[in-house]
Amino acid sequence: MNWNIKKSNRLKKVITADPGLMSAIAGRVEKVFKKFDVRLPGMSYVFEPRVFTFSSKEVTELAARSRAAMLKAVIDDLVIQDDGVSMDAAIDHARYTACIPQCGPLDPFSLKVLEKLRIINEVADDPVPIRTSGDLMRRIVTDRELMAALTNALFPVLEEAGIRFGKHEGCVFTPVVFPAPVYAQKVGVARRMADVRGFGPQLYIHADPTPEPAASRLRPLPGIIEMGGRKRYLAPAVIIDRWWWVGIPAPELLHALDLVRKYG
């Protein structure tokens, strides 16, 4: 199995540079969440697209292979983009990694393959309010109907926008959950998509009052980032340490984007 950082970044750029596409897919996610009573009181989210390749022979080993492949992809990217940067942070973050099939809505082909392995369909009658990235991941992937609804909502819109995946290639949208921002503000500037490296390992925002030291140092900074050189565009994002998530935003971040456009 392999993770394709370059194609993941290209997909993020397509979504970011097209306000209409971003609004359409964000609206579809929110509609599905309302239908299935997925609640995030006081919290917000961004779904980051990650493109991968795998063969049918690897399907029963995806959970094991995806973690190793993710760490390799991140370290390779660090070596290429920032020569001389310490690998310690990336390696420490690996313990928070949650990859296929545990992390979010999948493309139709990958979902069809993985559903053959499903052994539980857990739908809570009274869903617990979601407070962490892990909560949202589990709420999505344990519910067969919710997973299918998100796939059916997202990928036809992407296909209409010309975004397609090759043979043995798939895409998962990985969520990061964080406290909803109070104000609409810019939180960063990026000249190149390579500067927005949200492909890094998924971080769980701990609800535990005594989180591990490595987790307690990380504080999410959600808002709007400015991207591009001569062609300027804005994108909802969240910055956690050195990792930036850009992709499908929650409605409040779309509203923040509109306000920044209006006043900026």
C-alpha cells in the first residue's frame, strides 16, 4: 500500500481554489450529518483528502500496512521538502495515526471492498456528542449506512468536477476535530501547496484531563489561510503544530471564509 502525498495535495488545491465546489461538498456532508444526527456541540471539523493505492490482496492487511505506509510517506516528504529537519516530531506523532479503514468516508470502490470485511454495524440510538477526532471517526466508520451516505454524497460531486481516481487508487477523507473558532480570522499564509502539509499523522484532540505530554503541547488554530502567489485564494483550515488540514470544512468555517472575503 502507498499514500500519494502529491495527488492528495493536488486534490486539496482543486477543492480550495473552487469556492463553489467547496461549498457544495461541505453542504452535502452537513446534510448527511443532520440526517444521521451526528452532533458536534461546540466543536468544528475539517475533512482532509488522502489518496492511496492498494491491491485486492492487501485488503485484510490494510489497517497494519496503512500506518507504516503513512509514516514512510510523511518522513519522505519531510526529507524532500525540509532537508535537515528532525524526524522526531513525525515519529512521535505516528502513535496518533488512524488510517484505513478507521478514519472516514471512502471512495465507492474502496468502500465496496472493505464492506466485505465488516463484522459489526454499530448504530447508537442516542449518539454521544462528538468531542474528538477519534469520536467522529468511530461514529462514521461503525455505521454502514452513514458511511455509504457520505460516500454517495461526496464522490459524485467530485466526479462532476473532473476529479477521478485510477485503477487500484482510492481516497479517504480524514477528519480533524477542534473547538469551533469564535471569530473569522486569517491564521496563516502559504505560497505553495507544499507549505500546507496537512497530510501528516492524524492527531486525536484529547478529552482526557491528563493527556500525554506530546499531545498537550499541540493546540489547534482554526481559521482561514491565504494561499497562492500571483493568484490569491482563501481556504478554511486548521493548523496543529506543523500540520495544516485543508479540505471539506464545517459550515461555520465556510461562514468565516465568506466574512474574510467580505472584509478583506
